[in-house]
Amino acid sequence: MALFQKPKYSTVIVKKKDIPHGMWKKCPVSGDIIYNKELEQNQNVVPKSGYHFPITARKRISHLLDEGSFTELEKDLCAGDPLEFVDSKPYPERLAAYQKKTGENDSIVSGVGKIHGIPVSIAVFDFQFAGGSLGSVAGEKITRAIELAIKEKIPCIVVSASGGARMQEGILSLMQMAKTSAALGRLSEAKLPFISVLTDPTAGGVTASFATLGDVIIAEPGARICFAGARVIKETTNEELPEGFQSAEFLFQRGLIDQVVPRTEMRDRLRDLLAALYVKKEPTQA
Amino acid sequence: MDNNYALDFEQPLRGLIEQMEHLHQLSAENNIDLSKEIRGIEKKIAETKKSIYSNLTPWQRVQLARHPQRPYAYDYIERIFTGFQELHGDRAFRDDRAIIGGTAFLNGESVMVIAQHKGRTTREKLKHNFGSPYPEGYRKALRLMKMADKFDMPIITFVDTQGAYPGVASEERHVSEAIAVNLREMSLMGSPIISTVIGEGGSGGALGIAVANKILILENAYYSVISPEGCAAILWKDRAKAPQAAKALKFGATEIEKLGIVDGVVKEPIGGAHNDPDAAAATLKEAIEAQLAELKKMTPEERIEQRYQRFRKIGVTDEDVSDGKIVPIKEAAS
């Protein structure tokens, strides 16, 4: 048997230090390696493949709004623990860990600012904070952002990135869906535009409330948007899922959203929409 | 379904009832007086019922809420109202029978009834999709509610669903939008709206017909952001931990009443509504009448404002805690 011995391969040991940690990212679509700085300069979008990496709420706001125009509101609002919820960890401990990790108090950053000079009330989800989950704080901040828009007679924008309702606040989280949607009812009666921007991922209670109530609904390319997650659907129904199911493009093709807009074009697109719906004058090209 | 169906914790009771039936039979067949023995067992049954049903765990209540004999929407509708005329379809795609709706009379007064219905037999369950609505169900509900609002009729809804149906078609026809639109539109209606959770209040699928001025819940029903199994799968990584999740979510009737989610807990007959559907419906009817009488005193504008504020104030942040407005649930209970 010696004639047919298995060929011997030697393992090549890659020295970890050859690739400096945290300076590069690998694009999941093209497999290309991109320098972090280049990625940041392009709003975390891979230039060649168009893949959208996640982005923090604050970064997003800085990309969307006129420089220096943002005034943050309700920054200090923090969650309570009304259910004294404990799974493997008490809820307050989880909150503290997310606060430490993100530097945010909860999953929403909100305030007022300007987009090419047009005033807006804006609330943006930070997915890094508890999966962008919708609890009492997020619900309250979004509702206040909508109410502020009504008071100031300005448009409202919500950028979603959320797994849905926050389980640790139980039924109180569910009710944030009704609270925010009712506020949008008032915004609508005041004839002020609401633009909903859906980013990866937008799911559950967020999708089933304010996120799908936009006068205009825009999604980022490739964003997963759903009510029930694909895994849940597969497990419950044993259905074959169509290709691209629950992607922004899938929803667009089915007529469920208005546009799919790359992040790098979002600011100008919002300007164009607000110019049409709110200012009602064609914008002068900046 | 077998009429003798009993949940695990009901077994001791089932045994006693069988004993009693046996004694009755014996007494009748042999013409002997066993009334003393029968009275003894009856007393024991009453005691056992009390000890079982006054100490239910949250998970046991979930099982009661899902009891196969539990009265469903039609059972209440036929007992509470007269002249129910079911109206069908969303005028766009099809008629989703997971949500039923139509006009009816409450003590002779016209109302619109909207309800999630699970269905008892296999055939009925399939017809009503086990009470899990597709988007067209919510759109039908909205169509009927808008009609009621136009004709100044009170809207009475009954919530009993595990949740909106999670399926490809459901997503393709935008179930989230269908629910969201209902949340917004219900908040703008001048008609009185009263919702009652009669069994399972499953998440957004329940809320989609429950943005009401007054919300009631039956004693053994529950109303939750997520099913106990779903929550257990995500937070405990194990669906079998559903009993723990049921406890942690504090979604029982009295617990959510303390959180200000519901305006009243409707007592059920001892052992649960399925033990006496007539009595359960009678109690519920009284509760609905009382709420409706209050709402009828208000103008449409006042009802819209009351409903808005009702939901507007829900939520607990550190502001509430430091103001001492909301007491943590444990302290409130003691």
C-alpha cells in the first residue's frame, strides 16, 4: 500500500500580524478587501460592489444633514425596567452593556436639522444598540419627533434599522407601535410629509407601524425588510422562499415601496422629495 | 374535539368529575340513594377547582387561553349581539375569514363587530386559518370600521390570534403595512371603539384591530409583544423555556392592567370561560355595555383625543421612574 500513500500537504501558517486588525473589511458580495478609511469616506458603502455595510445613527445623521445643522433632542432619555425582566441576564445589565458599547442611551438618535436648507425633524435607529429594538424610549423619541414636526410645521423623517419590538419591555413595546402610528395620523392630518427610510434590517413591530406609513418609503439596496423573519416563515409554513425574498429589491418589485436609493444618494434624494412635497419649488442645483 | 379534554393541571378535577358521574349512574341504574356521597364529591370538586384555578401560573393561563374548548369569537357574538350580518371581503383580493366582521345589534342598537376567529373543528380551523389573519383580513377590518365610522356606529372588536400569518403571500401582500395602516386609521376614528382580548392577544396581529378607546381582557387571556415560545427561542435559545418566558413577559390580564394597557379585566367562570360560555358571555356583555355607555357621552372629537392620549402615555422611561409616576410592577403588586 505504500505506493498509494496519501500525499502530504503542509499547512501554511499565516502570521496574523501581517494583516493589521481593524484596518480592512472584506466585502461579502465581491470578496474584495477594502481599506476602512476608503469605506468610511464612501459612507460605509463598498464603491465597486455597492454593498452597504451597517452605519451608526450618528454617522448617518452626519451624512444626511447639513453640516452643523443638527440639534439633538431627548438625548438623556433612558429606559426603565417596568417588568423587572430577567432572562440569562437582568435587562438593566443588558442596557448598560449596550450603552457602553455604543455610547448611546438607547436605540434612537433624534433631533432637528436641515437637508440642503430644508428643516426636518429626524429620528434614526442605531442597530448596534439592542438590535435597534423598539422599546418605550425609542417609541417616545419617535413620537416626540413627530409631534415636534407638527408643532414646527416641518417634515419628519425616520430611518429604521431594527429587529422589531423590544421583548424585555413586553406589552409596553407593542404599544409603541400604536403610539407612533397615531402620532403619524396627526402629522398626516396636518398635511406634513413623513418619509420613511428602511435600512438593513427592518423587521417586526417597526415594519408593522411607522416604517410602512411613509408618504414616501425608500429603502437602501439589499436591505432586508419583513414582518416575520425568513426563518420563522420557513419553520412555520415549510414554504419555499422565492429568490431575493424580503430584500429591498423584492419589495420594490412587488410595489410595496417607492424607491431603492443607495446611501450615497440619499441626502440629495430626500432633498428632491421634500422640495416636491413640502417646499413645492424645484430645488436649485447645489 | 373530545368534551372531556383536560389540561395537565386539570386532571385531578377530571378524575373527580368522572367519579361523580359514575356515582350518578350507579344511583340511577340500581335505584339507590347516593346523594350523600355525591354531595361529598361535589364539595371536593368545588375545593379542587378553587385550589387549581386560584393559583394558576402564567404558563397555565396561556394553556387556558389556548384551551380547545375555549369560546371563540362566534360563541361570544351569538350570545352578546342579535342580528349579526357578516360582511365579506377587502374589495381587492379576497375574503380572509381569520377576521370576521359585520353589523349587529347590541340591545337593539346598531354596532359593527370585528373579530379574529380560530375555528373549532379541523374544517373550521382551515376556513379561518386558525385565527391568523392575512393582510386582506386587516384590510377588510379597516373597510368595515371606516363604514362604521361613517355611519356613526360603535365598533366592537374581539381579539384572539397567535399573530398575523407568517407566510410568503402574507409578506408579498404587505401584512406589515396592512397592520400599520389600521393602527393609524383607528386612531383617527370618531366612533367609540371597544376591544376585548378573549383568548390570545398575539403581538402586532392583535393590535391591528385593537387601537380602541377602551380595552378589556378576559381573566385568563393574555396580550403580549411575542408568543412565549418565540421569546424563549430568542432569549433562552430554547422553545421549551416558554413557561419561563411567560412569567418574565408579565402578559397576564391583571399584570397588564397594572401597566395601564387595559381598562378592565373581565372575570371568567371558575375554571375558565369554557366551563360556562353563557356566563362568560353575559359578564363580557355587561362590561362592554358599561364601557360603551361612558363613550357615548363623549363627542367624536373627545373620543379621538381620549384614544390618542390613552396610547400616548404608554411606556416607561427613566423620566417616569424618577417622577414616581410609575411604580415598578413588583411594588405595585405587594
